[in-house]
Amino acid sequence: MTAIQTDALTKRFGEDVLAVDGLDLEVREGEVFGFLGPNGAGKSTTINMILGFLQPTSGSVSVLGMDVTRESLAIRQRIGLLPEGYEPYENLTGREHVQSAIHAKAADDDPDELLERVGLAPDDARRAASEYSTGMAKRMSLAVALVGEPELIILDEPSTGLDPDGVALLRSIIQEETERGAAIFFCSHILEEVEKVCDRVGILNQGELVALDTIDNLRSELQTGATVSAQLDAVPEPLDVASVDGVRTASVTDSTVDVEVSSSAAKMDALRYLDDRATVEDVRIDDASLEALFDEYTGHGSANETTTESAPAAEQRAAADGGESA
Ligand SMILES: Nc1ncnc2c1ncn2[C@@H]1O[C@H](COP(=O)(O)OP(=O)(O)OP(=O)(O)O)[C@@H](O)[C@H]1O
């Protein structure tokens, strides 16, 4: 089943702001879909339409085959949400947060098991969650998002505030969840993390989807290239590796040849060329970073900018808990 489908999804704010412009997107069962874009690109607006908090100006969105406007409560029972900037309720322990989500979703999870899974110690689980550190609150809201084995899990900036152990744990939980068939919608500014966990990415820029593919395919399409560094037993004279198709430049440092290529295919061609003329003792290939790709598609140097908060936080929190907003 398709987890999320948007057709020509559009949102205007007043006359002047076209926040989301004709978005066609499909997130499939069992995949981790990365949703990227610079500040103000329209990501939060899209998420809020997916969750039914904002009405589209035109176009449509369905989640798990259901219409978001008509069946939003049924959808919330079957999805998990980790909202950006989740603020725990005053005076509720971490365990009580998870328990109330279990209750709201009529699920039969064991709260202690979920809290253990996200690495929250039993003593901490019984403390007021409003006193939690950012990372602890993030772990708790991840436990809440996992309640009821959701078919779709929306993670908005899930790794922000997590320590390296937490990031590794998040990654393995994502893998386990996709293995049981859940789809993950992974919205993040941390490109390194996106690159590690996502099967496909969509890049939004000024409300428009400017890229939609696997990271590998986006690399080949843009020909952002790679650097092949080969350590040889002896550098051949003349080297002339620049004569290989797709090689941009080559330089030599001691016995290491660094070859910059313009496409994925040229990596192997350059390596074969060197291997025919010398013994390759070691090799390293650096593909263009997702950051470089992001830059190409959006004209922004980095996605790691300060975020603005435009999501209706109370509604997101209520949805994360599996219920309705007040
Ligand atoms: N309630 C609103 N009223 C008017 N304009 C809005 C509203 N919410 C968002 N916008 C505008 O819509 C555009 C997209 O904003 P949105 O918050 O969706 O971007 P974003 O990609 O989530 O950004 P960020 O990465 O900074 O969180 C921006 O120009 C923003 O100013």
C-alpha cells in the first residue's frame, strides 16, 4: 500500500506566499523517504497537510489509502509521529506519556519495553518528562511514535539533540521498523544522517519538488562526480589518465594519484586504466556529498541552517499522542 500520496498538492498563504506548489509525491510501504529543503521551502507546510492540520488550497493528499480531510482520526491511529520540538506535558512521567499514547491508540504495547528500546533508563522513565534533557525528550517522543506498530512513521528532525549512541539507536530502530513493513518519512536538515538512512529523497525548494530519486541516481544525473585516490606501486610515466572519458583532472602526490571524475561510470574506467599500468595497492573513492547535491538543486550552501517553527505545535503533539487536538 502507498503510505503517502500527494497529487498536485498546493498551499497558498494569502495572495503572496505560495508555500507548496503542485507537489506530486509517493512514499511507499517499507521505504525510508528523506524530505529535504532549505528553510522556508515548504516542508512543515507539507507535513501539516499530510497530517490534516492544514487544508490544501488545491490538490489532494492521502495517507495509507485514506483521505486526510475525511479520515484524519483513523489515520492518526495508524501512524506514528515524532514532531519537531516536541514539548512534554508538565507533570507526566516519560512512562505516562507512552502509556497515554498506548491508550489513545488502543494498542497493547508494553510501555517499559518501548522505553527500553529507545534507551531511556527505568529511573528516568519514572521522572517528570518536562525535566528531561533534549535528547531524553527526543528518545521518549520516539517511543511514543513507535506505539501501535504504525504503518507510517513521520520523523521530523529526529536526530537533533541525540548523542552519537542515540543517533545509532535511531538508525537501527528505523531499520527494524522498515523490516516489518513500515514506511518512514524522514524530514531532516542533517544531510549526513539522511544519506545514511534514506532509500529515496525528495528535495523541496521554494515549494516545488526539484529532485526525487535515490541519492545514487541524483548523483549520476547531476554528474556531481567523485574523486578516486589510488595508491600505486609506481606512478607510470606518462600518466595521461586525463585521456580517459569522464576524467576531469588528475594529480600526483608521492605514489598516490587523485583522479576527479564527472560521473559514476568514470570511476571504474579511471581505476582500470591505472590498474593496467601499475599495481593498485590501495584505493579510496569519495562520492560527492549529499550537501553538494543539495547545493546544486537548491542553490543553498547548506541545509544546516536555523529552522523556523511554523508547525502548529499543540496539534502535532496531540497527533503524536495518537489523539485529537484540544
Ligand atoms: N501560517 C502561515 N502563514 C503565512 N505564511 C506561512 C505560514 N506558514 C508557513 N508560511 C510560509 O510558507 C513558506 C514555507 O514555510 P515552511 O514552514 O513550510 O517551510 P520549511 O521548509 O518547513 O522551513 P524550515 O526548514 O525553516 O522549517 C514560508 O515562506 C513561510 O513563511
